[in-house]
Amino acid sequence: MEWSARKKGFVGAYPRDAFAFFGSVRRWYNLPRLRLNERPFGETIVVDIHGPVERESGDAAQLVVTLRRLVTMGYKVVLLNVAELTAIDSVILGAIAQSHTSAIRSGSRLKLVNVTDRLKELLAITKLDRFIQIAESEKTELEG
């Protein structure tokens, strides 16, 4: 019988139990979790992101699923308020890009609001700023 990583309970280079361990460490030490706050305004909805997006806990998937759900509910514009986002890495950039693609395919738009200089820099480096819109302010987007 040939050795297989799946048969031995490994995902990539880590045992499956390692992912459960990271989540339990967060609970033990009361580390902050990702929170999404939704505020509807007619055909527009504002989603506030609070806290870090952790790789091991599935926070990025939660973000993508939430944004897809809002688009399928019929919102034409989804404003993603990233002012309270505490950590930015490739995981959050991938989640934003995936959510943007889903919104475009559904006939909606995803815009970022309150973008930090660091996030603007990362969007420019990855060239995501060419198709992901950055709104001036939440107030102007809701009025217009």
C-alpha cells in the first residue's frame, strides 16, 4: 500500500489537528476574532470588517461567503469598510478579489471604503487597484 498524506491525516505540511489547535489557542487567550457588521441602505449595503483575518480559522472564507450572500440577496453595491481591519496579507487580498469577481458576475459592484495607505500600496503592488474600486467616502457613495 502506497503512503499518502491524506491517509496519515496531513494537510500540506501540517497535521490536521494543528488547524484545530490554532483555533483553540485563540479561545484560550481570548484573541480577537473577525466580525462582520452589515448596514443596509436601500440597494447598497455597507459591510464593516473588525479584527484580523486569520488563515487557520477560515475567516477569509467567511468573508467571501457573506459577500456572495449579500450579492445574491439583490444588493447592487457592496461597500466594504476596511477601516477596522487590523492585519492585511495575501489572504484578505485573495478574499477581496474573489468577492469582487463574484459581484461582477452577478451584476453588482464591490467597492472598498476607508482604505489605509498600506492596503492601497498592496493593491498597487498586486495590480488589483486596476479593477477593484476604492470609494472616496462612505457618505458620498450612499448619497450618489
